[in-house]
Amino acid sequence: MRPKMMPLLLSLMLLVPTLASAATLADVTLEDKITVNGQTLVLNGLGLRKKFFIKVYVGGLYLQAKMSIPASILASDTSRRMTMAFLYSVSKDQMCDAWEEGLTANVPNATAEVKSGFKTLCSWMEPIPKGNRLVLTYVPGTGTTVEVNGKPKGTLPGKATADAIVSTWVGPKPAMGDDFKNAVLGK
């Protein structure tokens, strides 16, 4: 290549946008990697939550390393995130019912601390319109921060509560079904 062409080539390369890797499901795109508390988390998998024929949300599970075994995820005391991008508007009551159903089905012997955490989680819920997100981020030693519709709601203390929350997706009886569970587990 001629030396005079090098500046032109470099200028053109700078004009080409660099796209971060992402995954898309049902027209929802989530980044392949995110940073939480200074640590990189990878998108473990994406799942589509359906209720009858309605597409409710796309859920993405982020972990420090890809894992497909629920017990391994729960045993790990590392940062993780659950992101729900809503395709259908839901009410506060629908969200609270879903959390209660998920807890009862997947953590039948929940402690008083975990039950209290879920009551607090429910109190933070609000209607979630189509196009908005619910984000739950667990950081060891801090707890699970909850963000609804782009607004921080608070932090739920304890790993047991964080484990119960993720169990609603990857536990033995996820309300969203085994297809969703397998998808967020990357299977």
C-alpha cells in the first residue's frame, strides 16, 4: 500500500461504527456483556415469557461465566443480573402474583427473611408498560438492587433472597415454563 493511502484508510476505518455484540429475541436486543460493580458479566441466555398466546417479556440472565446447571448458579456467590424487557404491559398486581407464584413453586421452604424480601419486592412493583424493563442485580455483600421502569427502587439484602429470585426462573417449577428456563440457562 502506498504511504499516501494510509491516512485515508485510517480515516475511513474511524467512520465505520463499531457495534457491541448483542443477542436479539422477539425484537428485543440485550448486550452480550455488561459491567456490574467493576466485573464483566456475560449473557447466559435469553428466554421468551409467554402467557397463553401473549408474549409478555424477554428475559436475559447475566452471570460471571456461562452456567447451565441451576444448582451451580445458586451455589455461586458472584454478581448476576436478571433483565426483563416487556413486550406487553403488566400491572403491579400481575407482577406481585408472579413473584408469589414463583416463590411458592420453587422455594417451598422459604425462610421468613426471604418471604419478607419478596413482600418488599412486591411493594416496589408498579405497572410496567410495554417497552419498559425490570432489572434485578445481585452483588455479593450488597444484595439485590431493583430497578423498575428505569427507576431505582432499593436493595434487598441477603444471598438467600437473591437465590430465591433467580429460582423463579431456573428452579424446579418456573411459571414461565421449561422452554424459558432452558433458554436462560443457555441450553
